[in-house]
Amino acid sequence: MRVVIPFILFLFVIMSQTYAEITYTTYSKLVYPGYSPEDKNISLTIYYRDGTTETIIIPPVIPHNKTICYLWGTWKLSFEITNTNPYTVFVAIPDVIWCYNQTLPYSEDFQKVYVSGVVATYTNDTMVTLNGENGIWVPPYTTVKVQRRGIFFQEINVSIVADSHKVIGPALVDIVWVFDGDLLETYVRKHGVKISNYRLLVKGVIIKRSDNTQTLSMVIPAPLVLKDYDSFRKLLGRYDVDIWVDSYREYILKHRMLSLKNSKRYNKVETPVFYIQPDDTLLPTIDDILAPVHIHDVSKPFDVPAMVLTTDDGDLESIEFSYVMYKY
């Protein structure tokens, strides 16, 4: 009915304005009047008394995707390999540091986005090869530090259906990439080799797609994280604006509660199931003049820090970010 009713009104206007010139109207082959299954358009043919005809095609309202921004950058993962054996061992290092996608809670108060992207690992030419395997030699009772580097890229899209009045909330990215150190540790632990002290450094940039949006308002979790990380440090320059919040889950929950309160539906709607973080004063902190450190409790539901931002109207400048995660 959203398509047929505007068509009928349009037809009425034409007939009322040019009634003396219109003999009759007809439709192309239809499943129901005004609908063409071949091209999905409404087709109206007008026959005039002078023998000429005019065909008007009215396209229906259909969803279409828009890319609103790109997110890309570099990552560096370092960790320590300790040989507890009284002899030298060769430890193979994967050519590709594997990660997986982890979904975070989503709230309907935000605009849904669709994310596509990739995480890639640079080739490491400093390793040696043993029986076709790339890796390093670790002497007895020795700890060796290993580094791997790579890049990541995300394209963030929204699906637009311009068929009604609605309030548009901030766009919400609800997926992150997770580096899982357990996969590395599982294969070497039984041979007296220990992997520990992970450090993940991420530097990235958010670039607005200016031809699709003038203003960008988004909530973006840290795109790459360590599984069961222990601490997080945002890296800010002297003049950088702090766009970080410590908890993605807590921010979504507070936004949801405020929305329910403003709509006067709080007592009628079941409280969404989220973990409510205790008072921040009860959490341990580490003094550092560079930036505060967020201590992560792995006993809680999966959660990560997030970026909350709104750009100026028409501003084309990219937004840079960087952070470090630790797992001991």
C-alpha cells in the first residue's frame, strides 16, 4: 500500500489538471494494478487525442546501501616466548596471526550498520626455516621477544529506506576482531615452552565518506583487541580530543536507560540485560602521566572500550586514534 496509494494520488492530480486531453490510461502487465514484476516499477501510459502517448515510470521505495565511512590502520603484536627446557628448541611462528569476529550487544536506539573488512599480517623475513617451517631458535631457560605486524580495513555501511519519518540515532558498530593467544599457546605448552606478556599496539584513522554523509555520529568499539586482555591504554596527543569511553556495554546501557526515561516507558518496558559496571572508584588504577589505564576484569561479559564521536557538519578531516592493550 505504500507504493499504490501515492500512485493513485499522482494519477488523480494528472487527470484533474489535463482531463480534456486524456482519453484513458493503461498499465503494463501487472500482478496487481500499478506493479510490474519485471522492473519493480509502476508504469503509467497516457494516451492523448492527437495520437501521441507518454509513459511515466514511478520507481518504488526500496532499501539501498550507503558507505558512510572507512576505518583502517596498522597493528603490531608482540609477545614473549620462554623456553623452560635445558636444551634449545625451535618454535614455529604462524605466517598469519589468526583472529576472529566477536559480536557485541546491539540496541535498537542506534542506527544499525553493516561492516565488512579484513585483517592482514605482513611477511616476516627475519625468521629462519627448519624443515619448511618458519620460526626462531630459543636457547635453554631463555625468553625471546617476538613481533608481528599487519594492517586492517573496515568499510561501514548503512541500509537506507526513505519511506517514513523517524529519529536517527548514532550509528553503532557492534563487532570487533579478537586476537586469541590461546591458539599459539596450546601447541607449545606441552613442550615446555610458555608464551606470555602480549602487547597489541593499534593505530588507525576514521575517514568520512563525504559524498554520502555530511555529519558522522557513531559509536565504534576498539576494532582489534586481545582476548581476555588485562589492561587498556588510550594514546592521546597534547591537542587530541578524548573520544574514548571505558566500556562499550555501559555506554549502550546508559543510552538505553536515558531513551526509556525520556519516552516515559521505563516502567512498562523490561530492563535490557546488560552488565552494570560497579563504581569506577572501586577499580584498581595505575598512575601514569601519559594516559589513564583501564583495568579489564575477564570474569565479566565480553566488553571493550569504544570511541564515541560526532563530526562537524561538512568537516572532511579524518579522525585518528591509537591505543595499547596488554595481556600478561
